[in-house]
Amino acid sequence: MDLVISWYFDNIFYTSNPTNEGIGTVLEGIVTKVSPQTSFFLDTKFSGEEVRKAVLEMSLMKAPGRDGYQNFWDRIGPSVVEACLGVVNHGDLVESINSTIITLIPKIHTPESSFQFRPISLCNVLYKIIAKTIVSRFRKALDGVISET
């Protein structure tokens, strides 16, 4: 049973690891819509304030919960900022930050098939902060790139 379930979900989450040449071919067909000013804005180094805002915007009722990062920001903030800025500004990605655990939640009381499970991803909190920091920056540039319709 373990092998069947593993095979089923492995196929859903499979990635083919495309080559740089293949990615380049795809990118050649994409029209540039980002202005030089927006490009400059997106390329500037991230700041500690951007990381702090990302943490403060995270939901209090999700992991790590009410007593987590926001509540103890004065104590842990400098370390969190240093780790996050190391990743976004210098590419200093520690492998454990990028680790995600995928677990299965049953959709019904007594599941009998792999279709009756829902996979959820449990990401490292630093990973979530880094992602939110990047998304917040990109969100400011989307108006000129994506139309409302």
C-alpha cells in the first residue's frame, strides 16, 4: 500500500529538472513588459524592513502560532533578518530552509484509496518569510505586467 500511495503522489509532484538550454528557448518567446525603472526596483537589495514587514503580515493563528515570530521579534528579529537577507540578497540558501515535508490528510473518515487523501506541504517558517518578502516586492510591480482581465 505504501508503494502505491508513494507512486501516486510522486507522479503528481514530479518535476523534470529542465536544462538551461530548454529554459532559454522558452524565455526567448516572452515579450519584456517590465520597464527599466521597475527592473531596477526589483533588482535592488532587499532590506531588513521588508523582512520585518513580511513577518508582521503573517497570520497569528497559523504555525508557529500566537507565541511565535511576531511576539518574540525583539529577541529573534536580527537573526531572522540576517538569515533571510543572506538568502534573498546573496543566495546563501541552507538546504534545511528549503526542505518541505509533504504529508497526507484523509478527506474522509476511513480512506481506502489514494484519491481519498489530500497532500499538504509543511514548509520551514524561514522559507515562508523569504517567500512572502519576495512576493511583497513583486506585488508592487505587477500592475505594469499583468492586466486586470
